[in-house]
Amino acid sequence: MSGAGHWHDEARRWAAWARTPGHDAYWDYRDAFFELVPPPGRATLEVGCGEGRVSRDLAARGHTVTGVDVVGELVDLAVAADPGSTYVVGDASVLPFPDGTFDLAVAYNSLMDVDDMPGAVEEIARVLEPGGRLCLCVTHPTRDACVREGDRFVIEHEYLERRRFEGTFTRNGLTITFKGWCYPLEAYSRALEGAGFVIEAMREPPEPPPGGEPSATYEADRRFPDFLMLRAQRR
Ligand SMILES: C[S@@+](CC[C@H](N)C(=O)[O-])C[C@H]1O[C@@H](n2cnc3c(N)ncnc32)[C@H](O)[C@@H]1O
């Protein structure tokens, strides 16, 4: 099944998962991500916006937002929650916008889910004006290669090859299946280089300290990054 087909099937479960405050890692990591995001400019695109929580956070920070996602059901939910922004159905590798439409693009945990990651990065470059920026977050490539054994991270998988990822998670009565791709860091760099981007900033934020309940695994979790965040500028 294609990545898009998977997200069609998971749409309702994803909306419940994404919309439950504090439920997934977004709520812990969004501050680190927004530190990378430039101030609002002319027009901001979110690629793979899902039900729209990142776009709503961008709009709340003053961005004029267009969100695009391949799943119509998720786009409908995004529109209903934020009628002031624009949300459209479209595929990241054939973006339905003219060249140079945006001065900022954001891809939050979506580039590892699209079937053609380099193609999506090229399309993002096309719809950005020269000098425009792309801010992205993906699962950290080294984390993808690991398994946890107690408090140790063990490299278990092929790091240097593109590899399918599939994992089902259940927490507080909600279940979600993630399906996507694991890439080495170099694959992201090559995609950005090939599309004419220069990487400006890279972040590997540590797991933030647990808020309420003390977490038994925190000391181990904070030793290794879950996410990789990049800001790149189109030449
Ligand atoms: C993990 S969700 C992240 C959603 C959102 N960025 C967030 O953090 O809440 C990944 C999203 O990528 C979308 N997606 C997958 N393949 C896509 C493609 N080819 N074009 C556009 N969106 C795609 C999925 O439908 C899904 O909404």
C-alpha cells in the first residue's frame, strides 16, 4: 500500500491521536521546532498538514498559512478547525501551486511518510521563491536504526539504506499505526542539495523533562535524540 493509502486508512485514528493535547511527542517538541521557524512573511505552506495542528500553531504565530495533505478527510478536519487559513488536498510530489508561491515551507514529520521524499523536496523548492526557507522535522535517522534494550540504544537495522518503517502504538486508549520510510542523514542532505537548498541550521533536541508524572525512562530517553530538525534556504 502507498503511504497515501495508509494515511487514508488511519485518518480518523490520526485525528484523535494528534488532537489529544499532550498525547504525542509534538507537544513536547514544538517549542524547539518553532525556534527554527522564521517570523511570518508573505505566505507559509505546510506540507503534509494532516488535521492541521501545526498549521494552526503557525497561524497563531501570525503566519498566513496554506496546508496541503493527500488525505481529503484530514483536510476537511483542518478546514473545520481553522476556517481562516487555506487547506487543500494535494500530493507533496506534485504540489498544486505555481512556482514561487511561498516564502516559507514547513514539513513536520511528513517527509518520512511520503513515498518520494526527494521528489517532495524538489516540489517544495519549486513552490518557494528564491531565498525562501524550508523548516522540517523528521524522526532522527540514527534513532530509526536503533532498538531500545533497557536503558541502552542498540543499532539493529541497516542505517545506510532506505528502509520501510511500520509501528503500531497504543497509549491511553488510542492506537495509531505509523508507516513510512527510514533514511540515513545523507539522504535528507542530498535531497536538499539536489533541490538547491543550503542547510542553515540543524537541531537534535533532547527529550524535554517530564512535566507531571516522573518518567522511569527519562534518564535513558534524554541520551539520544528522537527527532532531527533542519532549516534550509533555497538559493
Ligand atoms: C505523521 S502525519 C503529520 C501531520 C502533521 N504535520 C502533524 O504533525 O500534525 C503525516 C502526514 O503526511 C501526510 N502525507 C503522507 N504522504 C503524503 C503525500 N504524498 N503528500 C501529502 N501529504 C502526505 C499524511 O496524510 C499525514 O497527514
